[in-house]
Amino acid sequence: MANPKTKLAEIDPVWDRICSEAEEAIKTEPLMGSLLHQCILHHHRFQDALAYRVSMKLASAEMSEQLLREIADDAYEAAPDLTAAARADLVATYERDPACHRFLHPLLYFKGYQAVQAYRLGHYLWQQGRKDMAYFLQMRISETFGVDIHPAARIGRGIMIDHAHSIVIGETAVVGDNVSILHTVTLGGTGKEDEDRHPKIGDGVLIGAGASVLGNIKIGDRSRIAAGSVVLNDVPCCKTVAGVPAKIVGEAGCDQPSVSMDQLLKKCMGEG
């Protein structure tokens, strides 16, 4: 059933579903009741629960949960796009990750989702000129989740980072909408050059595990980067690249590689 604390003026199917799932989870696992109430059912809105979860994960002896919670609450009130992006990321994770069976799973358990939402908060602070606080969040995100995303990087909506081990996204990187990134991916530079030095990833791209995309290069919309590849040159739209260094090995094989999550090269190359 819907969360009784939800304001009547707001209609949020995602939040209502999360609350219903939390109540059902308590019935099947009563020992989770305290956690689920603290993280979900005690809150009025999705963004309130998100601010609580992010602040609890990033809190340390150097920065309290209460202070981080105030920063997050202020950001979500001032920038509604942060909440909209968080919803899009949550739905993307649910739809693409076969290990995700409920909407509440990313919010509670999935460090890739949590890391991206913490990055979004840091990016907001960076845009507001609060760069030292943004750097602090970057440090805590790396320490907590094993994900290092520079707060100046620009990342679109509908992002899924699966497993989220050893993800690196550099300062001038740009990631489009509806991108899926697997573990141990680097979007990095090629040396000590300054200015614009990181990759530009188009919409709907799938980046396989262990891939490195290096330099100020463009990865076209709806392309696929095979696991373990090292990409040093531009990739056209709707192509699959593989190898070290990566080369075009075929078409992407579908309209939305990041959604299908199909990493088998033989299908994109028309081999059965």
C-alpha cells in the first residue's frame, strides 16, 4: 500500500512502490524492520530517504551524518533535477540488472546506484562553487564505494553502474543518458595534459567490464565497448569495438545496447 506519510499534493509512483516493497519486506524478514523504517518508512518523500541514505553512507569522524544530511536536503530542495535523475537511475537499474528484483534494492543495497547519487550531490556543490566540499564528497565516495568520479564530470540520467568496483571517471568526462557501465571501467586521460582530456560517451552506450576509454575522444550513441578493451580513438554510432587497442568488430546489434546488456560479440557480428 502507499506510504501514509506521502503528501496528498504529490503523486510519486516510484516512491509509493518503494514504500510498499519495504512493508512487504518487513513481513517476510522482520529483523530488517528497523533498517527499513529508518531508511524508507520514516520519510515522507523519495528525496528525503535518498538524502538520509547518502548521508549515512558517507558520514565519518570528519563529517557527521547530520551535517551531510543538511547539505543533501538543501540540494534536493534547490535542484529538483537531482531527484528526477535519481529516479531515472533507479528505474534503469531495476530494468537492466537481473539481480535487482525490487525498486528498493538500489536505494538500500547497490553501491553503484548509491555512488552515482553521491556523485550527483558533489557535482551540484561543484557547480555552486563549493569545490572543497565537492572534493570531500569525492574522497568519501571513493573510500566508501570504490568509485572515483570527479565532481566536475557531467553524467546524464538513466545510468546503471553494475557491481561498481574500481570505476574511474575523470574531470572532463561526459556521459550521456541511459548508459550502462560495468565494473573496473576507466574513463580517463592519456597523460598529464590539462584542459579537456577525457572521453565523451554518447547516449545508450554499453561499456563492458574492465574497459578503458582514454583521451578526449567521442563514443557514438548506442555503441558497445567489449569487456577488457582499450579505446583510444573515436567510435561511430551503433558500432561494437573490441580489443587492445580497440577496433570496430561489427554493428551494435540492437537499438539500445545499454538496455539489452547483450555483450556477446557473435550476435552483433551476425554469427548466429
